[in-house]
Amino acid sequence: MGKKEKTIEDTLRFVHMVSKKQGWALNPDPEFLSNLVDGLTINYNRYGYYACPCREAWGEKEKDKDICCPCVYNVPDQEEHGHCFCALFLTKEFLISGKEITRIPERRPENLQPD
């Protein structure tokens, strides 16, 4: 028997738990946050794990371990840019600064990305 499917509510609980535990803020735009949560939920139900919704996944957990949310690039992205690649998680400092979320460079090496 496979893993139980996740609901939007399950994924919302997950991202809130992660952000609270890590001391991060969630993206304050309700529609943008909803889209990311939808993507995470779809990926969990497709692959059995929360693959980053902003990256193409292999569909194999071992190959995608670097992009399982929160991904391994999250902290370096937050340290350098104030938010992660998909802008789900933000530093609290970035949030209160009022700065705009911007597109940031992809850190995932090309050899780890599906064709």
C-alpha cells in the first residue's frame, strides 16, 4: 500500500510547521502561497514526497533528495537573497524590510536536473 495522499490542509500544516521550527516567514501573498502549496501537494501525491514545486523532479526520491522541501538550497538562498528559490520561505528580516521578492539564480547543478 502506498502513502496516504496529502490534502491542501496537510501541506499547509507542513509549511507552517517548517517555517515556525526554522524561524522563517512564509510568503505573505495569499494567492502565491496557495499556488506553492498546491504544487507541493500535487508533487507529494505524484511522487510520495514534497518535491520543490518550482523545479522539475526526477520522480525518484534519491535523485530528488536535494529538492525535497525545504530543499538544501533554501538556507544559502535565504542568506544571500532573503528568500528561497520559489519564495515560499523568507527570512523574517526580509519580510519586514518590505523588499520585493525577485527571481534568483538556480543553485541546483545541471547534472542533478532532469533533461
